[in-house]
Amino acid sequence: MGPNTIDIIAAFTLNFLQYVTSDHILPCNVTAMEPCKGKNEVCVQKTLQCVCEKGFIRVGDDCEEPSDDTGGPHGATAAIVSIFTIALIVCGLVLVVRKYNLIEYMRQKINQRRTNDVMYEDVMIGNDDPPLSP
């Protein structure tokens, strides 16, 4: 049983979709005038990959000069927001624990499991089955 028309069309369609969504098989050609599409990129002959020139870093699809900014105001803002968020979460947890008395509840549950006592309500007293008649 050979491949039918639907199988062949499906294979071509899937291959075409993969080709369209992926980068080219050989991203750069060493012999071309401009082997790489971006600025400040060079083509490495061994790997046939475009890499950034010395002194540049890749940011997304482009090669850019590294900035001297060490995160100044953005880093401080992020730290302040993080500390404030953590403080809010901790305060919220403390309020919930105090309101519902969760520490005492957990202590009771732990003691109940440790002692393995049978609660009075769980024990059936008396005979609830009807009498057997001969």
C-alpha cells in the first residue's frame, strides 16, 4: 500500500509551514557581500552562524553596544516595589492567622493525631441492629 494523495499533500504542507516559520537552513553565506542581515554582525565560517562583532552584544535580533547603565533608577524601583510587596503579603498572612486563630487550630489537630484517642462521638454505643428472628 503506497502513500495516497492526502498523505503527500499533508507532508508538503507541514514541510512548507516548518520552512516558513523557521530561520533559513544556512543563516549566513561566507561568500556573499552581506552575509548577515543585521548591523555589527559577522558570519563565522565554521558554524555558518551570524555572531556579533567584538565589543557588541545581542539584544533580540540586533547587535548593540553594551550600555554603561548598571540599572540605576530601575534597579532601585524594582527593589522598593519588591520589598513593599513582600511586606504586604506578610502583613496579610499575619492578619488572617490572627483572625481565624489558625495557630491554635493547627496545634489542636497535631495533638489530636499524636494521641490517637478515639473521640466519644465516634464510638457507637448499644446495639442498633434489629434482633435476629429464627
